[in-house]
Amino acid sequence: MQKLVITLLGLATLVLAVVCAAQWRQLRSTQERLHAAEELHRTEATAREVQSTKLAELERANTRLDQQVREFTSVTTTLRTKDATQSSNLTALASQLRTASGSDAGADSKPGFGKEMGDMVQKMMKDPAMREMMRSQQESAIKMMYGGLLKQLNLSPEEKDKFMGILTDLQLKTIENAQGLFGGDTAAVDTTAQTQAISDFKKQADAEIKELLGEERNNQFKDYQANLGERMQIDQLQARLTEANLPLQEQQSAQLLDAMKVEKTAVPPPIPTDANENPANLKNLMTSENIDKQIQWMTDYNQRVLDRAAGFLTPEQLKSYREMQEQQAAMQQMGLKMAKEMFGSGKGGGGAPAK
């Protein structure tokens, strides 16, 4: 009996062991499924978070894009307005050119390019609309040329307006009396009176500016004018390098200006580039011989300045400066060759247009 009981208990234990093993395997499988479900939940949560972040970024990008579209539309509208204004101005200028070179010229008369240019300028200055357009253009050019000086002088708003007005008036008066500076047949033009008038306007403007600025600031103005072209070139180079993320440091700008001054002083140009120069003196300077010498001088001068600049500009800055020099030299040579035709000066400073 005892053996039977033991046998039954053994069988029961075995059955329980089998049941326990089955339940353990089932529990383990359940735990694995639960773990997999938790992993899946975490993965889905991460994916939702990533998607939410991407959605927020897309919304921000869409907002920026909308803003840029609005800004672009505004700029486009402005440009179209300016383009229409400029087209109108160009149409008026073309009309003036046709008038200057067309019906007003005698049938047997064939004036040179310089004479036509002088006549055109005179007609433009008599037209109120064209005169106003030219005044606006001159004001913009003067602001660009003397922007650095205006910061140095620390002028009051009233002083600044008066200063700009004096320079603009001088430019317009010089243009009005410039017909005698051009070549061609000048028999009908009192060139002596026009040249004297330009000199008088220059002296008057200098006196007014000196009275406005005082001795010290007037000396700053004269020094700035003496190297105006060089300063404008440095401003253009700074803009070019800044766009390329290679901006000039303040010390580099000062060193470049000093290099330009030294080289221009060491070998002065045949035709002065000093803005203090009286425009009336240009007639005798703009000879064919001097213009050819000026072109060669620019080539040599640019190379000498470039050699000096190699000591304080980075290789990338120097490369960009060299490219800018080449572009400007091409434009300057074109301008000088046009001047040779406009001023119509031979070796003697007058007579037939230079070849």
C-alpha cells in the first residue's frame, strides 16, 4: 500500500513537473511577446517623435518660404518700377541724342564725336526733366564717392545737406559749361569764357566748402579728394571680398591705401587722377600722346600695387584683387579711348580728333 502511495505521489510530482515546465515555457513566451510589444511601442513612439520634429521643421520652412516669396515679390515689384523709370529716362536720353546728332546739324556739316557730345550735353541741360534726372544721378554718385568722408567729418544733418549741395551744384555747373572742353569745330563756342567759368565755379565751391568745414576738416576733405579714386577702389574690393567671405581687415585697407599713395607719388600719372584737379585743365591734358601714356601707366601702377599687396593680403584676397584690377583696367582703357575721341586733341591739345 505504501509503495502504491509512493508511486502515485511520484506520478503526481512528474505530472506537476510537466505542468510547471509547460507553464514556465508559456510564461517565457508571454514575457518575450510583452518585451517585443514594449520595443515596438518604443520604436513607434520614437518614430512619432521624429515625424513630429520633421513636421515642425517643415512648417517653419514653409513659413520662411512664404516670407521669402513675399519679400521677393516686393523686390520684383520695386525693380519693375525702377526699370520702368529707367526705361523712360533712357527713352528721353535717346531722344536727346537723336536731336543732338540729327536735324540740328547742317546738311554739309559733319561734326566730330566730341562736338556732338558737347551739343548733346547742352541740350540735355536745357531740358528741365533731363536736368533733374542728371542732378539726381550726380547726388547719388557723390554720396557713394564721399560716404567714407562723411563718416570721418561727423557733419550735422544741416552741414551734410549743404556740403552735398555745393558738390552737386559744382558738378552741374561744370557740365553746363563743358561744351568748350570737347573737340571738334569750336569756332562758335567761346572756349576761353567757358574754361574761365569752370575755374571760377571750382574756386567758389572750394571757398564755400572751406567756410563750411573749417580749416581742419577742410584739410581732411582735400586729402580725401586727392586719393578719391583709390578709396573707391578699396570700397569696391571690400564689397567683393565680403561677398566671398574674405573681408578686408581695417589694417589691410589702410595698408592698401598707403601702397597706392606711395606708388602714385613715386611715379605720378601723365593725366592727374586727383579729384582736386580743375576740370578746365583737362582740355590741354587729354592729348592722344598723354592718353596712350596713361594707359601704360595704369598697367605698371596696378602691378606695383599688386606686388606690395602680396605682403599683407591672403592668397585668396590677392587673387580676387588681381581679377578686379584686370576688369577695371579694361573699363578704364575703354573710357580713355572714348576720351581721345571726345576731347579731339592731337599732340598740340586741339584740332582734329586723335586717331
